[in-house]
Amino acid sequence: MASGSTSRQTTKRYAFEASRKTVQVLKGVVEMAGVPLVKEVLEIGLSLIEACEELNEVQERVRHLKNKVAEFLLVIAQFMDKPQNTKLPPHVSSFFAEMSEDLERELGDLKNCLDSITKRLEHIKGRNVLVTAVLSETNLDEIKECETDFEDAIERFQTLRTLHAAEDVAKIQDKLELVHSEIKVISQQVTQLQTSFDDLKARLGPLDESRLVVPTMPNPPSIFHGRDTVVNEIANILSHHSSDGKRPRFCILGSGGLGKTSAALAVMKHPLIQRTFGGGQFWIPCNTANSSNALLDALAEGTGVNPQSKNLLRSILTRLSSSAEPCVLLLDNFETPWLLDEGSQSDVRALLEQLDALPNVVILLTMRSNSPPLRHWTHTDFPPVHLEDSRKIYLDVDETAGVTSDLDALLDALGHLPGAVYLMANLGLNSLSTPAKLLEQWRAGGINVMDHCVGLSMKSSFVTGCEGAIELLQVLAMLPAGVLRSHLELWFSSYRPEAIQCLRKAALLHVSSGSDPKLFVLPVIQSCVQKGIHNDLRQRVYSTCCRILMDHNGAIDGPNNPLFKAHSRFIRSEQPNIESLLTEMLNSILSSHTQTTAKVVMDQLDAFRVFIWYRYWSQPHVELAVKVARAAEITNNATSQADTLLCLGKMYRITGRSDDALKTLARARELFSSLDNSRRNRRNAMRCEVTYTEMSALVRGLRQEDVIPLVEALQPQCQGEDTYLEALRLESLSAFQFKAHYFEPALASITRTRDLFKENNCPFDAATCLLDLARILGCLERYDEALEVANEAVSSFHDLGFEGYNTCFSYILKARIMQTMKCPDNSILEVLNGAIEHSHQEPLPLAFTLLEYGEIYLKRKDWRAATLAYEEARNAISRLDKEGHRGIPDECANKLQVIRRYETQGADPPAEELASLIPAPRLFP
């Protein structure tokens, strides 16, 4: 009875026809099926259906079998399991059925049955045409047997039969088609969301890792003996946490010549350090850092931070603290920044304390001192090496010496200082002197071991007999960062190649590898050599430094000068040497006020001004500019004083010291008012007036509309042939009109400003005007024109080669205008990709770019990518001290809070709330 009942039931249902749509739906289910057994049954069943479709000569009987199989496959498809990590709407989620143990067992048997039938059908299909024609009845009988076997198998599957009897197969097919379609769309959205997150993460990755190349950690010297035990001990200390969970700080202290740097480099190459820190190792040579600012520059270079960051210290701290893995800083030759005057040392100490506060950073420091810079730091007083190790060092250099009592006596006299032993061995090798002869010369000399060793090497006939060797060594000793071979002639035009070879053999000079190697003198030797430099040579090097600056004076006029980029690039390549020499000169000038000094200052002041304007355009150095301003006072030259104070005032302004800026600019105004009407003086005077007015308004808290009359009052000072003056005034006027929402007047002002800048051949200023012009047009709802101007701004900055701050903002502005115009999100994201590329990790442009990303991802309900964008925007802006951008962290925090709430609830926010999270594009002031 049961068999007959089932037969009648299935016969009744064959109004269902397995069509091409059925096959497509089942194939779609196979793509989604998460249960392996269901997937296998469906795949075999589809193979069976395909075999049926190819047996045309027995079409009716095959169709009967195909329809039966298709019905059950559609029923089974409900057990494919819903996709993981995908939020499905209720009407889709409710479709999926749970697999029972009985059904799982039945599906296993059904799989075997379908597999057997498919193979038999393939056998029938494989017969040639002649056999099929002769044996057509045989084929029909075999297909009927297949159908019977399938029905017999189904008869045994109570659970499957019950499910089949309860379902309307046609409706299941329609539902499956709908489910497959919706899941496919959802899967594409999930893929798109994942791609958005991964894409933004990838774009931030290179910026986080470093925009600039981090200097390679040097290898320890090949001749290195007697330090294995202490190197192992230090490596073990650095690779472990202290009891309070803080990373170690360790100082290697001692006099010059002990091999502190060599030991520190050996520690950094130790296998334990390599395993613990991997690529998170930073070498910071501090021998050029003769001020707190110079130390910041050294830290920036060593950690790969853009030296033009407006808040360099914060950028460095962010770079180090954001590392997911622990990292180690080697602060080498730290005595240079530490042993400054008391005021400067306090700045260096404050900087060091901020590094000390980073929990993921290990610090290893070498210094010529007997106490660490911070009291709680662990330290070791480096001892000399043992006699046996001294012998190894000496004999590695000069094998001919042999182990003799004279050698031991010489090594005892040298105090077993590795640096002194190495120098003396090179002296013996190159002068063909025995240890006995060297000991005799030694006993006739002075007390300081390293000074005496360097002195003996310099006085040896091997060195003195080489023309120009001593002078070259002294010049290089005044250049703490060393000199590229391609730049050597600029510093010492009369150098002789054989002098380089001679100094290298004497171990007084080192040369790096590479196509343009750097020549440098080790710090311990520098300090010894500098003591013997005569004043006339020192003054010649100072003069050379000034000449180099004057030959690259495009920096003083700013980016409008076509030579600005090339000249700035060159000065940057020699910045540590130039800054060190200028600091020496300024300290000398400010310590003696004589008529001779005033004349010297007059000769050097123009070069000083070139350098501080270069620093203004790159990374402001207020302390150095203050010294230049004090030196300018000595000359009583009002032109130089006014120009220097203008530069200093503008530095104060961009570093947030508004009161100092106002006072300094007020003094500069007085001086400019007394000058002649030369073109340069009048232009600088107007720059000063405009900047003074802006700072005065800021300090006094004036409303934007109240500042406009003050700027308009400057018009009489702009009369005359030089229309650049009027351009400066109108540029400032336009800014205040815009902030006061006087958009039409602002448009007229900025349009005229740009025309005047172009007339005066000032391409950078003209390009900058395009940013203001595009914003104003956007605020006037002239969006097509605004977009055209924004595109022109992007092109202009690219053409000028300014791939930084201004270029980034031109991309941001273009993206904002496109948002206002309802352009496709993907098109806007492409523009923002250009912005993030040119942000160079500068806090302000990076934060603004990420806010734009966040808003697009919010609209897409791409919570993960939006979270990343807002978190990184908040991190970026936290590196700024500027008051005007304090609202950004709050904005990011509010949006992150809402995102997390809806992620937790697993629901989308109401449309009104989502709209409130996305502000209108930020075209307005």
C-alpha cells in the first residue's frame, strides 16, 4: 500500500517540468551550498540531469526520470546551510532548513544511488548511433530500470519522502531562485565592503610604515674583539620586559675610544634582537644634533618621518607608538645634544622623557659620559678590553708585529682602548714602524689617549707626506654628517684623491659604500681633530658654507622662484652640516660684540637668511631664527633685521605662538616703514602688514567682518607699478570676505588676485588662489565651474612639482565638490585616493582626507571601513596642537559611537539618523 501511495503521489505531481531554469537554479545553489554532502548530492544529480538531456532518442522516458530527480534535488537544496558572516533579510533567512541525522544518512545513500544511475546513463549515451538504432528497446528498458531504482531508493528514505510530499516543488524553485539572487547581491556587497576596508588599509599602510627610507643599520666593524659577553648581556636585557611591564632603556657609557658604538651595533645585529624586533630597529646617529631641533631632525630621518611635518615631535612619537610590534631605538653618540648649554639640555631632556614614555619602545644609548641622561635608566660603564683582545685587534691590522713584550707594553700604554689600539696598529702598518718604535713616540707625547693616538697618526710621515691630507681631515671633521663624494669639491675644491686614500689607510677617514659614497670622520676622531684646527681654516669653511647657501638662494623667495625646489633639495641634502656650522658661527658672533664681529655678521647674514627662509618653507626652526635675528641687530642693518623678523614672525605664526608672532611682526613693521622703496622691501613690507593684520585679528578675537575694513585700509600702501602688493592685499581680503560669508565680494577679490599673481609670474601663488576660487564658486552653487577650477588646481600643483600639502587639498576640494554634485561614490573615492597619496602623513590634510572617506563609507553602511577612516582621522589630528581643529576628534568619536551601536544591534540606523551623521560637503568656511 505504501508503494502504491507514493507512486500515485509522484505521478500526480508531474505537472512540474524540470526546465533550463531548474538547472540554472540548482547550479546557483551548488555555488552557495555550505554543507558538503548537500553540495555533492546536488552536483551528482545535476550530472544525471545533463545526461538525461543528451539522450534525445528516448526523450519521453528520460524526461520522466529527469523530472523526478529534479524535484527531490530542489527539496534537498533547502538544506544547503545559510552563508556565514552575511546578514540576510528575514524572508531569506527563514528559507533555510536544519539538517537532521536521519536526513543526513538518507542523503549519503541517495548520493550513491544517483552516482550509479548517472554512470549507467553515461554508458547508454556512449553507444554509437548504429548500436542505438538497433538496440533502442534495450536503451528504453535500461532507462526504465534506472527510474525504478531511483523510485525504490526514494521508497526507503522516509524523511526525504515526507519532505517531498509536503512541498510544492514549483514554489520551492521560485523561492530558490529568489534566494540565490538575493544572496548573490549580498555577497557582492560583502565583497565590496571587504575591498573598501582592505583598500583603505593598504593605502594607509605605506604611509604608516614610512614615507621616507629609514637609514640602514650599519654593521659592527669586522675587527671586533673582547665584547662578546657584554653584547650578549645587553641583548638579553633589551629583549625582555622589566618587572613593571615597561621596555628597557640601557646606556653604554664611557670615554672615547672604548668602542661603544661598535658594541651597540653588535647588539643590534645579535640574533636575539633580530628575532625580537625584526624590522623595528632604528639607528639615530646624534653626532650632528647640536640643538634640540637638530636632534628632532635626526630622529625624523632615522625613523622615516617626513622632516617637513608641522609638528615633528608628535609625528615621530606617533610613528613609534603606532607600531604593532616592539621597536628599538639606538641613540648613538648622544653626548652631542646632551652636553649643550643648560637651557638647551632641558629641551633635550624633555624630548627624551617623551621617548621614555613610549611603552613599546626599547632605547639603547651610547654617550661619552659617566652618568645616564635620565637617572632611572640602566647603564654600564664600558671597561677597556683585556690584553689578549687588544693583541687580537692589533694583529688583525698588522700581522707583522708579532706577540712581543714591546707590543704588550704599547697596548698597556694605550689603556687597551679598542679605538686607540686600532689607530696605532694602522699607524704601525702604514709607517712600517715596530711596536717598540711606536712606544718610543708614544712616551714623548701627551696624556689623553685618543687625542694622542689621533695626533700621532696625523703627525706620521705617512700622513704628513701626503699633500692636503691633514687639511682634508680637518675640513671633514667640521662636517659632522660627512660629505657625499659628489659634494666634496663644493666644500674643499683643492682636495686630492690620494689624500682620501691616505686617510682611509690611517683609519682616520671612513667611506661608505654605494655609487655616491659618503666620506666621514668618526665622532671620537672628530672631537680630537677639531681641537687642532686653526682659525683661518675654520673661517674658510664658514665662508664656504655661506657661499654654498648664496649659490642656492632660491629658497629665500619661496615657491614662486623656479629654482626653489632644486635649491631646497640641495640644502636639504647638506642640512645637518650647514646647520652645525651656522650654529657655531652664531654662537661665536653672539658671544663677542666687537666691530670685527659686526663686519663678519654683515658678510654672513645674507646666508643666514637664506637658511632660515628655507627652514620656514620646510620645517620651522624658531630657535635658530631667534639667533639670526639677534645677530642681525648687531649690524644695525634695518633691511636685514626687518627681513629676519618677518621670517621669525611667520614661523611663530605657523607654530601657534600667536602673541610672539604679533610682537615680532610689530617690530618688523617699524623697520620696514624706515626702508627705501625698493621692490623687495615693499613686497616684504606688504607681506608683513598682511600677516600682522591677520595675527592682530586672531589675538584680539575680532569677528571676520570687522577685519575686512582693516585689510581695505592697506590699499594706499599698494599704489604704484608693482601690482604684486595689491595681489597680497586682495588675497587676504578675499579670505576674510569668504569667512564672513560675503561670497560675491570674495569671488571678485580672489579672481583679481589670481590675475595679478599671473601678471607678476607667480605660479605658486596663482595656483593657491584656485583653491579659494573653487570653494567660493561651490558656496555660490556654481558647481560645474567649481569642479573645473578644482581640476585646474590639481593640474597646476602637479605641473609645479609641489606634491604635498597644497596638492592634497586640491584633491580634497575636488572630492567635496563632486559630493555636492552627487557624483558616483567610486569616482569620488578615486579622487580621495589621490589626496591620501599626497598627504604625506601630514596630520591636517590626512585627517581631512579620512573624514571624506568616512562619509562615503557611512552612506554605504560600510561600518568596518568607516570605523577605520574615523579612527585614523582622529589619530592624525591628535598630532596637531592647533586650537582650530579641536572639533574633529569629537566628530570622529560621535560617529564611531553610533557605528558601534548599530554594529552591536545588527541593524541599520534610521535614514534620518544616518543623514544627520553625514554633513553637507565642507565647502563653507
